Amino acid sequence: MLSAEPHYSVLSTQYDRVMPDIDVFNFFRWALFTFATIYATLITVQSLWGWYVWLASEDRYIAILRRYIIIHGLRLRFATFWGDVLVCGLLCIVFVLMMRAHSVLRVIDATYLGLQ
């Protein structure tokens, strides 16, 4: 006797339990965000710590270099670095927008899966 209902075998239900429902592209985006953020933070902190340790030494020439850097830091004209500040600000805005887009995509995905 043939029925109109689809026949599900034991294997298909076992695979459904074994294989989680993961969107590979969404996982890749989150993993990339996570690793890139951690990597950039660690490299920046490591570089700043290295500069601090190097400039904190008591050598005569390092002391002259330290004073030179301080004087140029005080004479720094912020108008010349406005482009870099603008780029950093725009990158921060893009990061916040991407995080918001991830939240919206998660809601859309949950709504789509709930309607099926």
C-alpha cells in the first residue's frame, strides 16, 4: 500500500541528530571577526609594550630619543593626521554596522526557520 506521506528512514533521522544545523557562511563570518579582532589587539598591545620597554631604558641615547619623541609629540599638528583619524573612525563605524548586520541576519534566520 502506497501512502502520500514521505518515508523517512532510520538513517536520515540519525544524520539529522549527528549533523548540527550550522550556516557555514555565518560561522565563517563570526570566526573571521573573532580571530581578526583578537589578532589585531594582541599585535597592537605587543608592539606598544615593546616600544614602552625600549624607551624606558636608562641608556643615554635612548633618553635623548625619548626627549625627541616627547618634543615632537607636543609639536604635533593634528590637522596633518586628520585623514588617519577619519579612516579609524570610519573603520569603527563599519565594525559596529557589521555587528548590527549579524544581529539582523540572526533574527531573519530565526524567523525564516520558524515559518517553515
